[in-house]
Amino acid sequence: MEIQQGKKIYFVSDSHLGVPSQGQSLEREKHLVSWLDKVSADAAEIFLLGDIFDFWFEYKTVVPKGFVRLLGKLASLADSGLPIYYFTGNHDLWAFDYFEKELGLKIYREPVEREYNGKKFFIGHGDGLGPGDKGYKFLKKLFSSRINQKLFSFLHPGLGTGLALYFSRKSRIANRASDEVFLGEEKERLIRFCREMLQSKHFDFFIFGHRHLPLDFPVNGESRYINTGDWVSQFTYAVFDGSELKLERFPEAVPPEKR
């Protein structure tokens, strides 16, 4: 794809809407909607790289309560013809077809490859990639099972959603227990994953979320790994203008003392 002059591609992830409280979640949601308003003026495409919601499960006729500002904005932008891609993360992997049928988004459950203006991109949420982390990979396989999803759907929505939110409120995200510290390139699984991929195929950019750590890391002399950070405390995103890929922060969402 050739990006038209003046157009850009945006990447954002990990807003974890729904925790730690309704008020704090709503504030972040309003900032995210404001960001969408701003970037839609020159966006060619928008990538939502997972964990936009801290919990999401679609029953046949019921979806989680709330988030109407964001859902309405996404539907409006998609209706206008703006391509928006939603990657499921580890918190919202139970998104099925609601986003596609009701909002007009394209859902991805695995990383994808793209080429823009001659630059090759590898794009995904980032969970379960790289060596190790066998416990999480087992849980992901368990939660991705159609049988287990069907069994969960038998729970009344009030009970099922309430149970999931109970565990969400005890999570690291909800309690602001931060481990978003760079571990070193030999311990960062996504850096190791990028290096493994480059042994067989070239990519100019690897773009992931999941890590909650805004990062622009040179994997080698020709390839970079970009992590979009989060919209819990960082309010960062990535933008590609056709030649340059940069990490930026949405200043309106950042408290004055942290700007």
C-alpha cells in the first residue's frame, strides 16, 4: 500500500477500560475518544493493538455495559470509510463478531504483515510471542478453546461478567502495580522474538503493545521494535507518516506534572 501524501497510520493499545474504577476508566475513555477525533483528520488507517478493554465477552445478545463513547466514535469513523483494525489481546480475546458486525472494524487474532511505502511491518498485540512464558501460553490456549468459551457463555451475563470484573479489579493493571521496566535486551521476550523472525525474513518495523512500556529499540541496523506503551499511565502511541515511524504522547491525557 502506498500512503497518500499527508496521510498517516496510527497504532495504539492497552487502555484497559473498565478498571480500576468507573470514574477513572471513563476519564481515560474520553481521552481516547479525543485522540481518535484528532488523528482521524489525517489517518489512512488506525490499528487498535489489543487490551482496549480490561475484560470483554460477547454473549449471543449481550455485550459488556458501558464504553458507549468509544464504541460510538469507532462506529462513526468506520462508517466514514476509515479502516480500523482491532487486534485481540490477552484481556479481550473473547471478542467475537460484535466489533465487525456492529462497528465495522476488522478483527485480527494473530499478528499480521503489512507493507507501506516499501517498508515492511510485523504488527500484533505481542502476547505469547517469544521464548518461555509457558504458563501464559497454556492459559491462552485454554481460554481460546471454543468449548471453554461455550461453557462460559452458559453463565448468566450478570454472573459471568461480574466474576470476570472481580478478577480484573485484583489485577496488576487495576492496582497500578507497575513492572513496566526494561529488563535488558536478552530478557525482553519480544526483542528475542524479533531477532528470531529476522533470521528468516526482513522487517523494517515490529509494532506491539502488551508490554505497557513505550519503546523504540533498534533490533539491528535495519529493523526496529516499537512498543506503543499504554493508555493507563503513559498515553503513548505510534505513528507512521509514510517515511518515518515515531512514538508520541497525547499531552491532553497526561497530568501537567508529568508532561
